[in-house]
Amino acid sequence: MGSDDKFLAYGRQNISDADIGAVVDVLKSDFLTTGPAVAHLEDQLCYYTGAAHAVVCNSGTAALHLCLLAADVGPNDDGGGDVVIVPTVTFLSTANVVQMVGGQVVFADVNPMDGLMHLEDAVAAFEKAKAKGLNVKAVMPVHLNGQCADPAALYNWAQENKILVIEDAAHAIGSKYLANGGEYQIGSCHHADFTEFSFHPVKNITMGEGGAVMCANDQFAKRAALFRSHGMTRDNTNFQLVENVDNPWYYEMQEMGWNYRASDIQAALGASQLKRLDQFIQHRRRLVDFYDQSFIGFTPELMPLGKLPNQLPAWHLYPVLIDFDGIGQSRAQVMDALRNKGIGTQVHYIPVHQQPFYTDKYGVEILPGADAYYDRVLSLPLHTMMQEEDAAFVVQTLRQIITQK
Ligand SMILES: Cc1ncc(COP(=O)(O)O)c(C=O)c1O
């Protein structure tokens, strides 16, 4: 790869014969949708993360929506909707699900070196909300690129302030962090009320499309499963119309739900990929180490992402921070030049508070950490179908482009 005839995308899936075999087995079986393969993936996710419950669904966005529904975040007596703190450097979904349930977003700034909402950023957003007379109901830390900014401290602060923690770990399945002398797996829900995973094809493992809600609380898990399928229950111990308790056909809907079911076809792929996750993580770490080494003393205008202590990230993306004014080229020019050499890059993300939908709704806001991160960030190729020589080609090509002024 790295030559003229192959394009090196910034991210891509890795599908083995075993993955294909697992999908084919489901296609030949009795169940195509939410059957034993979904239940198996849920068990495996619990086993991998140590969480008590997993509810697998058809996207990460659906999983985030289910977390908020299960947590009863929605319209409130104030008329404005429950308030949720969301870091502005994330994919649209994290903020959009708050709109979907009728809540309101307060955007938090991020650290300009790593793009993460740190505790002080969450506290600043909380104070901003308080100054407007708003009570915060939940906070949604985003484990951007695979790193997480001190989940234990954030959870302690959230608990003190009666705030729910809903982790957006779309990038971070397999990441671990150290806290209070222990090692914790993202998704274990030791320091969160909920964790969401996405299994979109560019993520660390894929179901084609898919996601999961992880949680420790039995009631939360039950509610997430209920909202996943139309709010419909067949559990006769909970029927409101008790005369139907013994009717075998009977189901009951007591709350509004959606069709967020994942198919067994997708779940079989997910479970097969999950078996390969640790191997994928090692591969990604080797590439990240290679890039990091290569960028030491590279040029003062390019800095690798700020790395946090006390964690073992399952790297999802490899962003670098480039002073585009300093190199005298725009980001679009650098991306085009790389593309012409067969290298795909991407920008993660346009800060969500800058989107017209949100400026129309909440007004224009300046979040300087996010602006500084967004001005410089560029994600280079990182995936398990590439090798060190591909990363070397990226580094060498970037060097040529940056020094050609
Ligand atoms: C940070 C983040 N949150 C949420 C999502 C939503 O996941 P999905 O695409 O599976 O709906 C994504 C996916 O791009 C993401 O990157």
C-alpha cells in the first residue's frame, strides 16, 4: 500500500473469513433478526467489559438515544427540557440525541491539545448552566480518539451534583484507564451510569451498522431494551391490563418506543469481530507508536495529539495538530495534496456548537479550546489493514508536502 494504485483511507474495516463464516451461519439459521446471535453478543460484551448489562441495537446513535430514554431525560416542568452537558468536539449524534428526547444541550469546551472535555470543562459548563438558572441532569463525556479524560474524577463530581454520566465511547471499546489503584475497562460502567458503543465500519470493531448500551443498573437495562422495540413488553408480571395476564398472544405498550433492533446477521459479525478486538488494539498501538516516534522533531508546526497519563487507549483515530498558517498552506490544500498521493485524511470534528442548527437554537458561542483544536486537527490513516510501511509512507509524504512551501 502507499503506492499509486492503492488508496490508504483514514479508517477502514478488517473482515476475516471467520467473520464471513459467522454471518453465513446466521443466514442459514432460523433467526435473522434479534434472536440468539444478539443475545450472544450482549453476553460477550458484558464478559469483555465486565458490565452487568448490554443492550445491542442498530447504531451508536440509537444506543445514545436509548441511554437518554432509559435515564428519563426529556421534557421537564421548566418547559426547556432536561439539561445535558455535551463536549462540542464530537460527532453530531451526541448532541442530537438530546434534541430527540426534548432535552437541551449545554456545550462544554475541550482541551486544545487532546480534544477532550476534562473535569474543569464540565464544571465550567455546569456553572454556565447554573448562571442561566438551569439544572443539569446528565453529562456525556466523549472518549475522543480512544482516550478518556479521568472518568473516575468526573463520575465523583457528577455523583456529588446528582448528575448522570452517559459515556459516548463510540471510539473507545477496549480502552482502559487507571484510577484509585485499579485498572478499569471502558464500558464496565464503574464510573458511568451508561456507556454507548458504536460498531459502524470505521470503528474499532464493526457490525456493519450497530451499537450497544452498557449499564450496571437492572432497571436502566430493562428500559433500554423496552425502548429498542416499540416500548412493547410481553412480561406478564408488568401488564397494566391484568385481565390479559394469561393470554398467550398478548403484548402491551405502556410507553413510546422505536425500532432500534439489530439483526442477528449484524450481531454475528459483531461477536466474531469482538474476538479479534485485542489483536486489533495491539496492531493500532504499534502504528500509533510508530507515528509518534516518527513525529519526534519532525517540524515545529506539527504536534502529535496530547497523550493522557493513566490509561491504555484502544486508539481509534490518529490525529495530529498542524499549524496551517505556520506552514503557509490551508488544511484543504494539505488534504488534497495527500489525496493526490493516495492518502485519505479526515477532520474529527467540526465543533457541534458551530453548526447552524445549534447557533439558531442557542446563539453563537465562543469555546476557545474547541476552536483551537478544530483549527489544527487532521486525522491520518489508522486501521488494521495497514502496516508500518504504510504509516512510513504517510509520514514521508506529509514531510514533503509541509516542507515544499
Ligand atoms: C463520537 C461518536 N458518537 C456517536 C457516533 C454515532 O455512532 P453511529 O454512527 O453508529 O450511529 C459516532 C459515529 O460516528 C461517533 O464517532
